[in-house]
Amino acid sequence: VKPPNSPSRFRHLISRYRGLVALAFSLCLCGALAQPTQGWPEELESLQEEARAMARPVLLVFSGSDWCGPCIRLQREVLTDPVFVQFAAEELLVVTADFPRKKKNALSPELAGQNRLLADRYNPSGRFPLLLLLQPDGRLLGEVADQVVRTDELIGRIRELRERAVAQSYERTLALMGSRFELTVVAPDPATAAAHLDAAVEEIRRIEGLLSSWDPHSQTSAVNRAAGAEAVAVDHELFSLLQRALRISELTQGAFDPTVGPLLQLWRFDGSLHELPAQCQIDSALTLVGSRQIVLDEQSGTVGLPRAGMRLGFGAIGKGYAADRAARILRSRGVSSGVVNAGGDLLAWGRQPDGEPWQVGIADPVEPERIFSWLPVSDQAVVTSGDYERFVEIDGRRYSHILDPRTGYPAAGLKSVTVIAASAELADALATGIFVLGKEVGLDLVDQLPGIECILVDSDDRLFTSRGLELKPAK
């Protein structure tokens, strides 16, 4: 586990495709809210001593007890609720800065002066009601409420701010599924973070053992070995993933296809290909490609490939699925905020320790070093496919490793596709499919899918977005 090593704010930039789109997380290394350095006003010595002696967070309540309707309701319905009273007695020091207007409710000059000092320091705009949570030394942890809320909501918000005050971001980077995985969790201490990260890594390795076509012991390899001979019984997990993959293949008109393996073997994007495959070779490989040829038997839980030489592969959906599963494991363990970056298939949930959302930086396609827009991401996946990852150059022309399963040739026209969706699995598969479909068809597809957005960069470095996505210029 790598704990934060600097009190300053930094941006962890991951160049995903030669600067066309950059994924970045602005992490607050100190683990607390951005706070004013000032604590209690010096004049309030007795209040300072009481807060520090109790060593509890301070709930500072700004109220107008005889003129502010919401303040009166908040006091009557929440702050005097026995549930809250008991919670406050056990965990807080409650300080009320009241500003009554009626003469009969006038405060003593000493108390009125104290309240003015508190307002000058913490509520200069004069908002009522306003509830703030402070550290014992008077530094601000955050705003709790500025309106009437339920008792459970108020208690939950206070606890959230308290946890955030001690939380930090912890990271682990390692090679899994043939890619660089970067896992980030927000946790209160290194030991807790390490346990969470261990569980996530174990889950990713389990999925790798299930889906890998390079591992001879995986169920995927068993299906491929039996191609043209017999169907193979697989776990329900793999069967369900394949069912979803086939639905996405149909949605993308075959542009995403988990049986593209024979074409990938032909094109050899490992540096050993020096001339284009012959058309007859491509035509022969195409007879082994096509998701509609896969035979699924739901009753027996078997998967069959009817032709010898067919290959099933999860390369364009597996990392996204692994990111989803790792995030699910972490959330089930109580990790309320984190990021799983599976070689560019990124899933983020919750918020950074400072309360800000995770940020995805979109780089200017003409000036790749310049971020022109920051996209806040929470409970979303952001996945990019592009021709920067693997390619071959033959006779001065560059061929992307993303193949069109319908033609047998590398897809052309786009440099990168970034898809934003609730699921990394879905975003992963759609990014590949849209890359193959091209700009016009790809954008038209995304505009018809609820909850899905995309960013495209074409071969002329022009940037396009789906209809529902607005990129605001970075400040």
C-alpha cells in the first residue's frame, strides 16, 4: 500500500492515448477537507479550552431563534429530538450562535459579542440556519446543513464528515490480465486499506483465471479447445457474461464480437507482421468469426463453438467486467470511495477525501499536453479504446489493432473513443463497438442509449461528443 507522501494537492495523470484523452484523478493527499488555517477566534479562550478538553468535533449552529422559521423548525424537530440529543451528548460539543431580534430575547453583551465573533469567522454571509462541523481546534471540517433535515440525515452527515477528516487515499499498482491495474481506496489507515486492496486483487485474479484465453486451465480455453467437437459446461458467471456480450454484439450490429480471435491471430499485432494478410486468408478467417454462431444452452449451462478453429475471447469486455467486480467487492467491504483503473477501463465511486468528485481530464486533441475540460465522475465508468495501444505499420500506413469483425480489416476513421456509462463492462464493449462503427453511426447509437455518453476523436484530431454530454472549458 502506498500512503500519501505529501501534504500538497497533486494531479495523478494517466496518459491513455498519446494525450488525446487523459484520465486524471485530483487527489487530496492530506485526506481532509480544504480548510481555513484559522481556528477559534483568540477572544474565545474559554470555548477553545472546552473544545480541546472534550476532544470532540464541534457542531456550530447559527440560528435566529425568534424570527427564522427554518431555524425554529430545526430546533424543535431535530436538535431537541431525543435521538439527536443522545448522539450529541456522546459524540459532540454543540455550540449555538443565536441572533434573536426581539428585545425580550436579547442576549447578554458578552454572549452577543461571542456570537458576532463566530459569525465573522465562520458565517460572514449571514446564512440562517447554518450548521457547521469543526475540529476541536476550530478548523472547519465542513457544512452539515443549511435547511431543515431529518434527524437521521443530520447524524449521517456529521459521521460522514468525521470519517472524511481522517480518511486518505491509498493506491496499489500491479500487472493483471495483461494490463496495468491501478486501485485507489479511501480508508482511515494503511492497514485497513491494505486489507481492502488485497480483496480486490484476489477478485481480479479469480476473474483472470476464469476468462483468460492464454491460461490453458481457464474455462474459456476449454471452450476453445472443444471448438468443432462438443459444447463445454461453464460456470453461471461466464455463461451470463457471454449472454451480455452477445446482446452488445447485436446492439452494435456485430461491430463488437467476442469471436474475433481468428482475425487477431492472422493480423499478429506483436510486431511480427510485415505485410498485409492475403484476402483469401482474411476470407477464411471470417468464416470462423460471428457471435451468432455461438451455441448457448441455458438449461445445461454449456457453450459450444460449432466450427474447429473458432475462438472465444473476452479481451474487449473482460477488463471492464473485472473493474466492476473489484469495485463491488470493495463497496461490500464498506469502501465508500475509490477508483479501479483496469488498464484504462476506469470505474470511480464516491468522492475524494476532500469531498470533491473524482475528475477525468479531457486533453485538447490539437495540443495534447493541455487539459481543456475536467469531467467530474462519481458512480460511473469511463473507458477508452484507441489506435494508440497496439498497431502495425505496413508500407507507411498505420493499422489499428481494433478489427472490424464484419470485414476482417482494422477499423479506420477514429483515433479514440471514450464511453461514459454506469458499468465498466458495458462501457468497455461499447467503446470497441463504436470505434468500429465510426463517428456517425457510433454517435447515433449512443444518442439512443439512456445513461450513455461518449467522446470521439477522429483521424483529423477533431473532437465530437454525444448529445447529452457538455464539456466545459477548464479554468
